[in-house]
Amino acid sequence: MTIPSTDQPRSAAPLTGIIGAGVMGETVLSGLLRAGRAADSLLVVEKRPDRAAELEEKYAVRVVSHLHAVGDADTVMLVVKPQDMGAVLDEIAPVLRAGQLLVSLAAGITTGFIEGKVPAGVAVVRVMPNTPALVDEGMAAIAPGTSVDDAHLAEAEALLGAVGKVVRVPEHQMDAVTAVSGSGPAYVFYVVEAMIEAGVHLGLPRTVASDLVIQTLVGSATMLRETGTHPTVLREQVTSPAGTTAAALRELDDHKVRAAFIAAMQAAAERSRELAAGS
């Protein structure tokens, strides 16, 4: 099936289509532009006319139909809700071609599910991103399907690397990735909420408690990343014998906080497996 080209001139650079311009889709789009991708090398699919006009004005990109994006692009990124994936794949399958790269950011959707709906030879890469991509500090894991080669993986890494760090994993580890980094920001925000509430309970103004907790989090994360020191060593450096930190950590141990985190992440991984099985 042949789809006519759009009326606008085609970029000489390889084209990337982004299907889905919600929060994560726009995050990837803006990150690619900041990373140096030309606006005319990006094709965006957005069905709502007002949203399409907003994206065209804000980013100077072309907003096109599903079929134009897939027919023209070398790489297609699927940034759609998991429940919409089947319908989108049914729509674009007639114009997908062998060797084309299809990058899915839909949680719980396996490469096998996608490969079962697209022509043979389409290279499918599954991605589990997370929300810190909004500030270019994302953590994404990518897993290849059966028709993916090193060039496809390198391109997927480049796309996701525009908004953070990328690691390659075998697909059977994606449920664990979902539990650790995909859902991980929520655990961090949960702890931050608790620490701020504790500060207020101890008599601090909420704004002061928030500043103290957030900067402590940022500083601690920066130490972990920049020093490369094991977190146990860094924790011990803060913990004086019989001191205030030791008293606090003893309470956390008594309340089995470490065990609760392990159980919570196991629950997240199991739910990810259930969603994947139902995809």
C-alpha cells in the first residue's frame, strides 16, 4: 500500500514519527529538539486540532496523520496508552515495512504482541521510561524484539538518551525494571511526602521543611551519581555511633521499612507481569 507524501518538503535527515503527543510524547519531542534533532526531521501524530496547532506553533514540527507518519518515517515511536495499542497497530500495520524501527513506550505491551500485529521484519524495541524524563533526567530500559539489530538498538538509545539515561536489558527483565525505575519516582515522592510531614510535625514551617527535604534528596542523589560510592558506605558516613541518625535508622528497621520496600516492588513486578500477560 502506497501513501502519498505530504505537501511539505521532506527533510534530508532520517525521519522519526511520534505517535501520541501527550505528556510523555511531548517530553520526547522536546528532548529530541534540545538534543539537536531538526524540527523538520520529526513527524508528530495528534488527532485533536487544537493540540496539533499548539504543537506546530510551539515546536515548528509537522503534525500529520498516522499513515503519513508511518509511511514517511524511518523510525516510529508509539507513545500511546496500552489500551489503545491494538487499535493503533491495526491502523498502521498496512504501511509498516520490514527493517523499519518501531519503538514502543507503552507499559506492559510485549514485543511479541506488537510483532504479532505488524509485518514480518519490522524491528520492535520495547521501552520502559519514567517521568523524570520531563526534566531530562529520565531512566529508560530498552529490550529488543526478534528483528532488531545493533543499529536499531543504537537509534533507540539515541532517541531515549535525549531525555536521560538508557540501559539495554533482555525483555524478561522488563517487569523488574518497571518495579524499580518505572514506578520508582512514586516511591521517592512518597518518602519525600513523609519526610516533609515529619518536619511539620516537629515544628518546621511547611515551606522550610520542603526546602530541607528536597535539597537533601537532590544532594544525596548527586553524591551517589558523582562519587560512585556504594550507598551503604555513604549511609555509614552519616551515622555516628549512638547518634541521632542511628536512632532514626533503628526506628526504620523496627518498622521493617526495608522489607516493605522489597515487598512493594515485588507487587509492582507481579502487576507488570499480569498486564503483559493480558496484552
